[in-house]
Amino acid sequence: MENIKYKSEDIAKKEFTPKETACSSGSKEYNIFIDTIVSVVEKYGAEILEEIDCAV
């Protein structure tokens, strides 16, 4: 039991905090993806909704 080392809470939190990845909301890749999706929806959204409405 003498050999057990205890870590402070601050160190433990730092170790388990996920780092920014391509999927995180602040990353450059995420922002490019969202901008692309928005442009596709703006361009084709109305047309797709009309087709869905006609199919129902």
C-alpha cells in the first residue's frame, strides 16, 4: 500500500479531456462540412421537399 501514488483531480481531468478532433464543433473540417451541407440544402432543399410531398 505504500507504493500507491495518488493523482490530483486536476491531473486526472486533463488526462481524460478529449482533445479537438475533426468531428468536434470548433474544428476547421467540421465548419467546412457544415457549410457544404447548408449550401446543398439551400440549393436542393425545396426541390427535394416537393418530390417527397408528391410521393406521399
